[in-house]
Amino acid sequence: MAADAARALADGSGMTLTIPKGALPRRFPRGELLNEMRRNGRVERTYRFDPSKVIAWLVGNGLVRMDRRENALVFTEPVKESHAA
């Protein structure tokens, strides 16, 4: 998702996601509702999001780590600390 958001940010376009109704994660950025459809008895909604807000949400929730290398943004999974005794 971070790579898709970075591409959308570089293109200057919005990021489009289709999500089951009621399944947006807590505090996920608000998006513009583009479409709502029923598929296999389930309602799905398509939203357009600001990619910079999606990246900020991913980083803020510790789901990705963002670094700048040369002229590019690089996203990696954060290192999980081991609690071995």
C-alpha cells in the first residue's frame, strides 16, 4: 500500500481503494466516496484518498518505515523487537 501511495504521490493523482463497507481501519484518512456496489451479498465501497495522508497513517501506526535514499523514498517493514529472555 505504501508503494502505491508513493506512486500516486509522484504522479500527482489520488489513490483509489475498494474496501468492504465498515472495514476501514481506525483513524484511516477520510476519502472521497466514488462508488458503492454489492458483490456476493457484501457491500463494497470505492474511495479516493490523498496519498500523503495514507503514507502518514501507515508511518504513524508503525506499519512501515520511510527513509529517503538519494532522490527516492524507500519503505520498509519496521524491525520487530524480540522479547526473548
